[in-house]
Amino acid sequence: MQMANASEIKHLEDKVEVLSAEVVALKQSIEGLLDAWKASRGLLSIIKWLAGVASGCAIIWAAMHGGPGSH
């Protein structure tokens, strides 16, 4: 088995350092996407809740005004 010389070791260490920095950047990017996903899920829950309230109000209003088809 051939021993690696000092320049090969330095080259590999530099590559590992670059890859480590890329992993950190990717981790931060993924964390940002996850935060956005969580925020959008919360917003969608609120929108769905508001749609339910609006539907309920529309049903009550229609019932109080004779419902559909009454003239």
C-alpha cells in the first residue's frame, strides 16, 4: 500500500473543509425550508378555520332568509 505524501493529505484536508462548509450551508437551507413549511401549515389551518366559520355564517344567514329558492 502506497503512503500518501504531504501534498495529497493537504489536498484531501482542503476538500473535507470545503465539503464541511457545504454541509453547513445545506443544513441552514433545510432548516429555513422547514420553518417556512411549518409557517405555511399554520396559515393553512387558520384559512381552513375561517372558511368553516364563513360557511357556518352563510348557512345561518340563508336559513334566516328563507333558504335557497324562496321568493
